[in-house]
Amino acid sequence: MVDLPSLALDASGCTRCALAAGRTQVVFGMGNPHADLFFIGEGPGAEEDLQGLPFVGRSGKLLDRLMAEEMGLSRDECYIANVVKCRPPANRDPRPDEIEACRPWLESQLDLIGPKVVVTLGNFASRLLLETGEGITRLRGRTYPWRGVVLVPTYHPAAVLRGGSEAMAGMRADLVRAKMAMTGRPHEVAP
């Protein structure tokens, strides 16, 4: 198996799907390569595409703030990536073929980092990893065993920015749930 920098270099030239034609650069991921906590979002937006880093816009600022407030962590202490590594045009939802084309990159990132807890941000990441058609509103609020780690689905920060206090409270509770899972304290597990 290659290391994370080599994998990122390989991904930077990826042309597995049509998203490659419209990107400024691949947004591979960032953070601690030995992190116990791995956040997975949907795909890069305009600012991420320009900077080549995930979650650097308004959603990223909210994620950083909630990580600090609810988990006592900074972005440098976890790893953050997306399901798709290139920006979908006009921030549209990633298509199934694009998700499948990028899946090997995400799987390799997860294998190389070996986190204890994975937090999926929003529908696409949660549905992909849990292999379900259920939406995030029904999935969030509990933890799931997944490949020997704990998976905690929560709202995407962009949805929280639009969704108000109820969505904010839900995401905060989910991040506390993830923190408890990282420390090995009891947490509610889905069947």
C-alpha cells in the first residue's frame, strides 16, 4: 500500500470521471495522517476548488468552530476529506457514477489513516458508507458499527447554516457523540 502523500499525488491527475474536466484542482483531503477522527463531506465547493483544501468556506468555518466547542479539537488533529475530490459544476449533487469513480480514493484514505471514528457530513457520505437510501434526518442521532470503527452521521455544515437552531443542536449533539466514541465512553449504537 502507498502512503498518503503518494496517493494524493496520484489523485491529482485523476480523470476517472467527467468532473476532472471542470476542476481547478483535486481537493484530496487535509489533516493529521494518523488521526483517530475522520470527517467525510460530499464534495468541494468553489472556494475549496480554488484553494485545493476541503471545508475552507463558510461551512468549514462552522465545522472548525463546532469541533473546537464540542470536541476540543482543531482541524490539525483530525482528517477531513470528501466523497468526490473534484467540484461538481455549479455545486450540484455528485452523480452516482462520479461517486463510484472517486470511491477508491476515499477507501484508500480510510485504510491509510485508520481512524477510530468516522463522522459523515450530510446525505451523500452517510448513504455511501452505510449503504442505505435513508436520509440524514433519519440516520443521525446515533452511532453505527462500520468496518471495525464507529460511524457517526450528522448534518452537513451547509445544511446547518440554512437550517437554524434545530439543525445546529443536532450537529452539536452528534459531535459530542463522536467525541464519546473516540474516548471509548458508552454511546448509543444503531442496530
